[in-house]
Amino acid sequence: MTMETTIHERLSRALSPTALEVRNESGKHAGHAGDDGTGESHWHVVIASDAFAGKSRLARHRMVHAALGDVMQTIHALSMDLSTGEAG
């Protein structure tokens, strides 16, 4: 299973998103700090989920980190665009 699939499945299972996009941006960081040579060190996710309703930005980020669990140990950088399902 690829890292992209793992990230997608864990976020889908934990957050029941109405929209989810997982992008590998490692190529933009080749040779930079955190580039482990695997091509799977830098990620960007766009998530719309009703689970985020009423939550602060920090709480939403914590929810994503918790959903990814041990996967966060292998990710150098994770950027996020998080919104409620209504904001899409």
C-alpha cells in the first residue's frame, strides 16, 4: 500500500470527509531538509468534513494528526487546508 493510499484511508475512516484530496509534494522539496529520498516525505491534504464544525484551527490539525497516528513519524511535512463539509 502506498503512503498516499494509507493517508487517504486513515483520514476517510476517521473524519468521514465530504471532500478529500491527498497530494504528494515531495518532488518540490528534493534535496531540501527532510527529503529522505523516498519521494514520500512532504504531503498536502485538503479536507472538508462535518467533524470539523465548531472546532478551532488547532483542534482540526490535531484531529488530522490523531487520524494519521504512527504515519506522522514518517512524514517530514504536512500542510493542510481544512474546512467543514458545508464550506467545501
